[in-house]
Amino acid sequence: MEFLNLGWTEILFVFLLAFIVLGPDRIKKFGGDLGTFLRKLSKDGLFREVVQTTDELRNYPRKILNEAMLDQPVMYDQAEKSMLHPPKEVIDVPPGDDQVQD
């Protein structure tokens, strides 16, 4: 599982580094301030719009493939059979015989 494109070991390393740099007293205040900032940011309308747009952009190639049905396997055997053996209702008319005679 990844959070902000970071693995668990990288997140643990960041927390350990913050604990060493800030110390145990300041890390509590920093964590509270960071939580307040993230809460305000997540409620902001512009931020939500940016997240929604990035989700749409991330899913856009899949949407194009689904609409074009390119992710569906092509049935070459069935296509080849239909070309070799046209349906019975199709009548082949030789060239020049397309005029109706009375």
C-alpha cells in the first residue's frame, strides 16, 4: 500500500527523521499543526477540484480504450469465417448484370 507514492519503509524513515530533527516535544505540536492544515486543505473546494481533475486524467486512457473497445480480444477466426462464407441473404451479382431487364 502506498501513500503519496511512498512505501511503508519510506514513510517510517520520514517519521524517524522528523523525530530526530524536531525532538519529542516539537513533533507533537508539528503533528497537530500538520493535521489541522490537512483538514483545512481537504475541505477546500479548489483542492477537491484538483483531485477530481487528476483522477479524471489518470483514468482518461482507460476510458478511451473502453469506448473504442480496444481492450476486447479480436475474434480473428470468426472474422475470417464471415469473410470466406458470406451470409446466405447476400446475393452476388456479376459485374454488368446490375441493370434490370424487362
